[in-house]
Amino acid sequence: MASVQIKQVVKDFGQTKVLRGVDIVINDGAFCVLVGPSGCGKSTLLRLIAGLEEISTGEIRIGDRVVNTVPPKDRDIAMVFQNYALYPHMTVAQNMGYSLKLAGQPKAEIASRVKDAAQILGLGELLERYPRQLSGGQRQRVAMGRAIVRNPQVFLFDEPLSNLDAKLRVQMRAEIKALHQRLKTTAIYVTHDQIEAMTMADQIVVMHDGMIEQIGAPLELYDRPVNPFVASFIGSPAMNLLEAEVETASIIALKGNTRWLAPALKLDGPRAIRLGVRPEHLALCALDDPLALTGRVTVVEPTGADTLVHLDTKSGDLVALFRERQSFEVGAIIGVKSEAALLHVFDRSDGRRLNRDMDHG
């Protein structure tokens, strides 16, 4: 196992800047997820760590070794790709052991490592099958087994669940997390799916436009997003963001003459803000409640456990999530409000988070 340190890494493709000075420290044994929208640079960064691309400037360390010019095969990493990249003419056992065969390992050692990996992944009865005889989830397990047998210092995952159906993705998510907890090998995982990031990682790196927006534990990013981009990207359904004004130290004025109590803020006067409130932090209230933000129901989405309600309000469109079962009619007028401590306040001009650090505990 090893830590991974990325220092001021820049990657240009001609005149296009893909990474703009990335700094990350990934501790030994951590499960780090790189997350962000398409084109943010996360897969490029993973390829730089793997040695499949050359960095323009900066430094990458795996353990105590700078690997900028080290060939991929000598970096002691193993990569699991979005497409399984299995050899169709080889059995499961042959696919899993092929890299060891190329490295000149004895047959007995290869067989032992393949057997151990197969046992971990539940592939013991499939070792003599060919990829065409396997389901998508089984093929992905074989791809992970091929990585495990190498006993690398670092696992790299490049959107490995993208080709699976929704149910299988949930299952494989849990299996990969359980696998990491068992092996305790440093893992770097790329995805555009923030649910995968939240459920699997102990460290999330949110990327946007070739830069890092925020690094932290999942709940830290959820509770204390540093700017509106992270606030809207982390969390499903996404956080509501409304334009508003800080009127006094304790009052926020929303459009449409609604006023809410403000959380503790780093402010010394009025300010134009973007007010964030998560759908699950909106509560139903009476229309005559002094804090009621009234809105017309436009869409109702029952999911079974929760009910999502889309509202058209004078302050803007928003989504509320209710855990308890409610019966809503499209076109009905309802009132919602939120506790002050659950609100997120961002400067409208530069996006800075204005909440004091004491919020959310």
C-alpha cells in the first residue's frame, strides 16, 4: 500500500488546458473518489496517475517515489476500466492470471493468487468459463480480480460501473466498498455519479473545469459545501438555490416578500446572496405561518419511501422532499419553511460560503 501525492499538476492538450494546477494528498489505505461533470478532468487525472498520459508540469508521487517518468507497468498500480477489457479466448482464470504470467511468475503462485482472488469475489465456480458466458456483473468482478492478483500499491477505477444496470450498480457499489475494507489498499475511483461518491468514499475530490472545488469527507461536503457548485452537485435531489438578500444579521429576505431567520453568518452588513436549502430540509407549514414560503405544486414524484414535490414560488422554482406520506394535488398551494441552521448562504458575487463554521455541528 502507498499514499498518492499530486502536486501542482497541469495537463495541456495543445492550447486546451485540461488540468490547471491540481493538489491532492491521498493517504495510505484511503478510498478517494474523483467526482465531477463530464469534461472536468477527472479521468485525465487518473490516466496521469496510471502513466497513460504525460503531465505537462507538476509532480506525482506514489509512496516515496516520484513517478512522472516511470512507465505504467513499473508504477505498481492496477486499473479497472469502464469496459471490462477481458480476453474473449481466455477463461476467467486465464484472464485473472495473465499479468502474472507476463511477469514470469511461477504457475503455482499464479494459481494460488487467482484462487484467493476468486474466493474474495465469489468467482470460484466460474474460473473455467469464458467472458461470453458471464453476466455484466460477473465480468466486472473478473476485471477486479485481475487487478487484485497483482497485489498493487494502488487500485485505480475508471467509472467501472457505468455499463451496468441500476440494480447491479447498487450491488457492485457495496461489493467494491466491502472489498476495499477487506484489502485496505489505497483506491482512487473516478465517477460522474455523486451517489457513488457519497456512498463509497472516505475522501471526495469535487472537480470542475480542470480545478478542484473542494476536498473532504462525504458528509463534510454535504453539510458544508464551499460554493454553489459543490452545493448543487453533492446531494440527490440537488440543493435548491434561490437569489435572496441578507437584510439584517438575523433576517434573510427572499423574493416575493418572504423572510426567513438567518443562520450565523460571517457578515457585517446587508449582502446579495444565493440561498441554499436542501429538499429534505423543507418542512410543510400553514399558509399563514410568518415564515411560510408559499408555492403552487407543479409536479409530484412519489418514490415509495419519499415524495418529491416541485413548487413554483415567487422566490423561484424549488423541490421539497417529504419522508412522511403526503397527498398533494397538482395546482394546490402549500407553504414550506426551513430551520435557520439548515440553510446555506453564498455570496452572490464570488460564490463564497458565508455560514459560520459552527453550523451543522
